[in-house]
Amino acid sequence: MLNMATYIRDVQIEQGGQGCVWRGRDVEGTEVALKYIRTSEGSEPTDEQMRRFEREISCQSTLRHPGIMPILAADFSDADPYFVMPLAESSLSELIGAHPDGIPEDQAVELFRKILDAVVYAHSEQVLHRDIKPANVLILDGEPRLSDFGLGRRWDSESTKLTKTNFGMGTFAYSAPEQLADGHSADARADIYALGRLFYEMLTGKVAFLGVDMDLIPGRYRYFLTTAMQVSSDKRHASAIDMSRQFQAITRDEPKGPESTGSVRELAELVNAGDSTKVAELAQLLMLHSGDPIVNLQEVVFIPAPVLEQLATLEPDAFRAAILAFDRFAAGRHPWSFTDTIARFLRDAFVAGDDIEVRRVIIVRLLRLGSSHNRFFVRERLLEVLRLVASDPTYTPVLIDVFANNQDVIPFSRAELLLLKLPASVSALIAGNAVPAAGEGAGPRFK
Ligand SMILES: Nc1ncnc2c1ncn2[C@@H]1O[C@H](COP(=O)(O)OP(=O)(O)O)[C@@H](O)[C@H]1O
Ligand SMILES: [Mg+2]
């Protein structure tokens, strides 16, 4: 560490929640920032404040990364302990303030990628930040630097209880629910949550804490953000690396074959706007990406109903392949709140064409999704599609097959299904007449 006498303090630039930051100079006149413990007039820092300050310095000074604000020197010998950083020109909160409708997408993506890299690195060094928010991302030489490790801690250390008093200003708007409930239980996924809120705010200019409106978010980030901001930490990205991989996948340039000029999302938008010449290209791209979970859950699922109709009519093979491929991802793990989006898409796909195999798969998926996620919205979509085919004799064998082979999930919708005008053989399967149904006279009870 440098000799502390070489720093001169000029003016106070910020009084944060915990710290008090001054602009100063080193002996050569280079501007620096000096961070002190914030104390009330004339009083000494408390022991708890000292411990926190030491922890902050120890976390931040061991991390060396282009996305993390370095610590140049620290002095504990002074009655007023402080540490020294390069002087940042701005912060992410100022940048967001200058763009009330969101930072331009390309810039937001570039900045966020660097912030995410810094968090991946910090986690790989076993350091959790626990206070990620725009005011704690400083801009130095045009690059974002994660700073303020005042709530940071090492994974292996004794956990530090987060009390209201050691929360910084505005921190709780970015904090994961489990972190607010009990700081002890918060792990890396609390940082992931905060990153989600941060990126939402970068893209929209709006604080996610005040309400999330996914309509403001370009389609390709919706699934990513929904996942990061899940209330239950189990449903978020499992790690910062996971999050970073998904971010790379959704932001990489789409592979552009000689005939392909856009992404699924872009082509669907063009078709939706009336350009039918793009349907064949969209069909090709769907085939190309049929195995890609990201494309399926972020782009395919948002294809509008009129585009699905055109696909089903003009490119029936690709349409069928796309829906069958999508079904695999719909069956897998996805955020609970995303189930409705999937159900809406499956309903639209059902209506779009009359491919009997596609329709069979959709009925089964709606049945299983509705039951396993206990979603009434999904059941409504199921009933909606069944009404379309209930009285069509071509579908009788299909429905018999579906209900005979999915008896386990019928109870969730049994009462409603029995109200449909289905063929008697199908209704008998739904009623479970093959099995003695003692005590079910009033129909099943739903939670
Ligand atoms: N190195 C720096 N250069 C310029 N400004 C800084 C620097 N460090 C902090 N600040 C300013 O001071 C504010 C508070 O600093 P921070 O480290 O976040 O302390 P606190 O723990 O009080 O939140 C920051 O939001 C930023 O505006
Ligand atoms: Mg701060």
C-alpha cells in the first residue's frame, strides 16, 4: 500500500448510505476518490462499522478485474480510516437517469455483459456482492466497474447478518426476497436477482421494484429476465456462469446462412407485418433451430397467431416439426409464471392448423402443464381447444388415446372436461368409470 500522506482531500462528492466519498489528489495531482466511514458529526465509527469497512476493503482489494473498481490504498491508522480508488467519471444510475426510456439496447447489452462478467469473476473468487444496483456500478474510462462491496462477503466466511441499518440507500429495491427475509440464506442467486432488476432498469429506464412490464422488453430478453427475477431462487439461473451463458446465447448474432437474413423473431415480425415472402425463410430457420431451447423459449413462443396460421398453411411440414420440437421444451423446466405464455402459444398453434398429430400433442401438453403447475389459465386454454374438436368424429380415437394414456393428470380438470360435449366413450374415460370412483359424486376439489 502507498504512503497515505500522499493523498490530499478536496471536496466531498457523495454521502452514501454507509460511506462518505471525497474527491482528492495524489502527490502527482492525479484525481482519486477517498471513501470514509460515514459517522455522525464528531463521533467515532462503531465497531460494527469498522468490521464492515474492513470486510469491504478485503473483498474489493483482492478482486482484480477490468469490471471491478480497484482499491489503490487504504489507511486504518488514521482516526478517520479511509481507502482510495481511481476517480470515476460517472455511474450507471446517472446514465440511466439520462435515458428515461432506457439506455439504447446495444449499449445496454454491452454494459450489462461487462457487469455480468465482473460478477462471474467475483463469484469464482468466492465473493458475493449482495448490493448490486445502478449507484454501485461506476463508470471509469468509459467502462462499467462494479464497486461498493460494503455488503460483500466470502462464501466460506461466517455469514454476516444484514440488518436494516447496514442496507445502503435504495438497496432493497434490488434485493432478492430471500435476502430481505434472512440475509443468512442468500447465496449467489441473490446477486442474479439483482442483476435481473438492474438489466430491466437499463433497458426500460424503470425501476423493476415498482412493477415489471415485459411488454416494454424486447422479446429476446424476456425469458432471461423472467428467470433471473424469479421470486423463488430455485427457479433462477443456478449460477452467474449459467446466467452469462444464456446471455451470450441470446445476444450472439444469429447464424446467417446464405438465404437467411434474420432471426426467428425478426422474420416473424416481418411476416406479421404482411410480408408473406418471408414465410419460407422463417420455416427454414425454425428447422435449423428446432433443438435450441433458447430460440424455442424466447422466440418461437412469441410468434404471433397470424404468423402461425401462415406457417401452417404454406409450410405445413416445418410447422409440424416446429411445434413438436417446441413441445419438448414446454415439457421441461421453465419459470412457473412462463407457463401461461406457453399455453397461449400452444392454443394459437392449435387454432392455426388442423394437423391431427400436432393437435394431439398440444392437448396432451396442456393437460399435463395445467395439472403439474396447477394453472387455471392453462386449463381454460385446454377447454378452449377441446371445444373446437369435441364433436368432430375424426378426433374421437385421438381423444380416447389422449385420455386413456394420461389418466394421472385428469383430476385437475375432470369436472370441467365432463361439461364438454365429448363423445360418450371419451367422457367415460374422463369420468374414470373404468375405476370405481367412490366418493367422487360432487366432482374433484381444487386447491
Ligand atoms: N471511485 C469513485 N469515483 C467517483 N465517485 C464515487 C467513487 N466511489 C463512490 N463514488 C460515489 O459515491 C457514492 C457512494 O459510494 P459507495 O461506495 O457506493 O458507498 P455507500 O456504501 O455509501 O453506498 C457512489 O454511488 C458514487 O456516486
Ligand atoms: Mg453504494
